[in-house]
Amino acid sequence: MAVREIETPVGTARAHVLRAGDPRGSVVLSHGAGGGIGAKDLEALRALVDEGWTYVLVEQPWRVAGKRLAPPPATLDRAWLPVMAALTSGRWRLPRPLVQGGRSAGARVGCRTAVQVGADAVLALSFPLHPPGRPESSRAGEARLVLDAGLPFAVVQGDRDPFGSPEDVREALGARAHVFRARGDHSFSKHPEDVVDEVRSWLNTLSA
């Protein structure tokens, strides 16, 4: 694994890059608001390298700085854009197709910035459709930015996720989104293999 520090307007981010030998494309993911790149599903997805996908995990600046809470969404986006610019240019340029996204808050960043980054598809793990117990505060509009741009969009959602069930996500986004069910809650901590299986199947449709 190669590690690259990338300067952003809000601090230093860190990209952990696992390159596939004969790449079919790249998957770039980031963590949620309460955790890091050591989340079990993000770790398990390292197996994608064996499938020919270059895999990148991005530590956002607030995590690199040792802070415990994520900043507001606009600040997260300001950090993400220069990270992706660095990873898609020069000698570090990632192979395409380029899939970006993340888990929870990282998934939201992936949705909001996909068009500006020039991503080819977006992957959302545990998309936080709404705060627990507040379905009226929907964030579906962020996901629709991806769909309205005509980009492939996949969501892997836990069947007991308090931020929205797979059925809730499917109802909110419609048939254009590929919504996959996985065992577990918002963390997938007990069955990360479900996430790997669903992501692998979806990625195969992109590179077919």
C-alpha cells in the first residue's frame, strides 16, 4: 500500500492506495462522521484489488488531525475536491472507470461532488437517508444529484439501519438506483462479507 498526504484548504488528507496489477478501474471511498478507514466494511473491500480494482481509502483532514467529530458538509466537500483532483492527475492518476463514494457521511460527500469530480459512478455504503426517527428530514436530494446526472449509483444498506432501511432508500430514489440489502445495522460490523459480495456484483456490471 502506498500512502499519500494531500493538502486541502481545510487541512491534510491521507490517501491509502492499493493498486491492482492489471486494473479494471478504481474505487475511492471515505469513512463516516464517527469512524475511520478501519471500519470493517471498508477493510473488507480491500478484496476488490484481487478482482482487478485499484482501491483507495481516504482519511479526511479532520481524522488526520485527530479530531473526533466531523465538520459541516460544505467543509467535507471542500476537502474532497482537491483530494480527487490529486488522485486523477499526474503520476498518481487512477485508472478508469472511477467509482467514488464512502460510508455514511462519506457517501453523502461522494454524491454531492460526483459531477464536479467527473466520477463515472458512485457507491454509497449505509447511506444516511434521514436522522434516526426523523424520516421527514430526508437527504434523498443528495443521492438524486447522482441519478439526475445519469451516473450509475449503488447503495448497500443494512436491513436494520436506523438511518433508513433498504426499502426506505428504494422508495425514496426509485428504480434508477441499485439498492442492495445487507445483514446488519448502520455498521455492517458482523457481516462485512455481505457488502463485498454486493459491491463485487455491481462493479462487474460497470466493467462488463
